[in-house]
Amino acid sequence: QAVAFAAFFNLVAIFIFELKVAATVGKGIVQPGVVDHYVVFGALLGAIAWNVITWWWGIPSSSSHALIGGIVGATMTKVGAGGLIGAGAGGNVRCGPPPTLGFVLGSLLMVIVAWICRGVRPQRVDGIFRRLQLVSAGLYSLGHGGNDAQKTIGIIWMLLIATGYASTADKMPPGWVIWVCYIAIALGTMFGG
């Protein structure tokens, strides 16, 4: 039930989030005309290799940043840094807060919740947090669907532009790309956990 719940919210994200991540990946990192199928292949190969290496060695890493790094690396290999769009490669792609900040904020939140719940029966607290856990899991899955499906949309959009099936002037990728990617992320969650 929990996996189906997560898969549902992965798919519902299609109705909630704009395609800003897809636009950044698809046409906001590399200059138009630079990308071809070799650049896309190199970007994907680099990102996949990095993800497998970090998984094998148990190193925490971001597949999003691996993908962006793959795109940047493949582009720089082909034409150098001049092929990159400064606002996309350096301005729109952000790293999250450092782990230390996450640790401090998480610890602070835990102390606040402990103070709020002091003196309350454990069964009551447990009942409240069981329901809140569903809200948290739904929001997490919504964010996962909204980001990870859009990375894939962006790569496919980039390839469609490179091969002439779409234009950089297009405000959105074809509808079938959007639906296929969101359905794929939901099915991947459903059947892959």
C-alpha cells in the first residue's frame, strides 16, 4: 500500500509542477546547436557510470547532479566551455544545503517537537505522527515525481531538439514525452520500490 501511495503521488506531480526542471535540462544548460546525439549519449553514459560507481562504493551522491555534470562534461569535451549557457550551467542548477546545515536544522526540529510533545501520552503522539507520516510521504513522493520525471523529460527534449523533432523556441516538449516520463517514474516506484 505504501509503494502504491508513493507511485500515485509521483504521477500526480504532473498536475502540480511547471516544467522548469525539464526546461533547464533540455535547453538551459547548453547552447542551441551544440547538442547532438553523441553529446546526449556521452552525458547519459557519464551520469550512469558515476551513479553505478557511487552505488558500488556506498558513496551518497545525487543522480541529478551526475546528469548535469554529464551534460556539462560532454559539451565541454565537444566544444569547450563556450558551449555552455552561463545561467543554466551555473545559475539555475543549485546544490542543496550542506549536510551540516541539514543536521543542525533536523536536530533543532527534533528538539522543538520533543518540547511540544512533552507531557502528552505516547499513544496519542503515536496516533498523530502515524497520520502525519502519510502527509510527509505523500509530499516527498510528489517532489520525487516532480523532479526526477522532469530530468528525463529534459534529456528527451534535448535529444528531440538536437535531431530536429522539436525546436528551442518550443515552450514545452511534446505532450507524449511528459506523460510517458511521469508514468515511467510512477511505474518504476510501483514495481521497483
